[in-house]
Amino acid sequence: MSEAIQAAIKGMNNNEGGPFGCVIVKDGKIVGRGNNKVTSTNDPTAHAEVTAIRDACKNLNTFQLDGCEIYTSCEPCPMCLGAIYWARPDRVYYGCTQEDAANIGFDDEFIYKEIPLPYAERSISFEQLGQDIAIKAFQLWEEKEDKIEY
């Protein structure tokens, strides 16, 4: 956890983004590191957990993190939580809570409130468009014989 916190502080001091850091460990060795880089990369998805997952997957040459543990300086936001579930690590350890983050201006509560709402009630408009042509990619996927499933 101390490595994740050091990544958070270093990234913050380098003006890369908010005070969040993450490391990914496999077999007792750090295989991925990340810190928040949202403002320095103009990438709203560049949260510490996402950058660490990308780094670990690159270093391990895989798209899943079986056998890995994630150490993150703060409880993951909804986006990072989704990325973690897609990566499938064995365990996640976190330092600060959602409430701690909200207390310094990083409040994800509005996202948690949006998720269960019907599309028509969300603050960002969602509308299905082109399903009749979009389904073609799914049909081709089902027929693809050399696909790598995940």
C-alpha cells in the first residue's frame, strides 16, 4: 500500500492529476504501477487503477490479471470498479474511502445515483440508434472461429 500512496503523492507533486495511486502485485512482485493522470493527459479515464491495469497487462502480456492483487490509495470509483472486474484480479486492497475522497472534492455520488435510473431520467441523454446495423458485428463475432474469448 505504501507504494500506491507514494505513486499518488509523486503524481500529484508532478501535477499529473489528482492524489490517487495504484500498484498491482503478482507473486510478491509489483507488475504494474499507475497514478491519476487525468489533467496531464486530458484523459478522463486516466485514473490510477486504469493506468496501473494497463501497465500490468502490458508487462504481463495478458488482458486479465488472474493471480494478481491490486493496492489502491482510495476506494475505486465506478469506472475503475468496472475496469477491475473486467481485469479479474484476485483481490483489491484500498486505503481511503469514497467519503474521504468526497471530502476533498472528488465525489462520485452523482454517478452512483445515475446508474440505476432509466435512460430517460439520466442527466446525460441516452438513446438507442442503429441497432439493426450494429448487430452485424455481434453476428460476425458469433461466427468467428478464431476469436479469443474473454
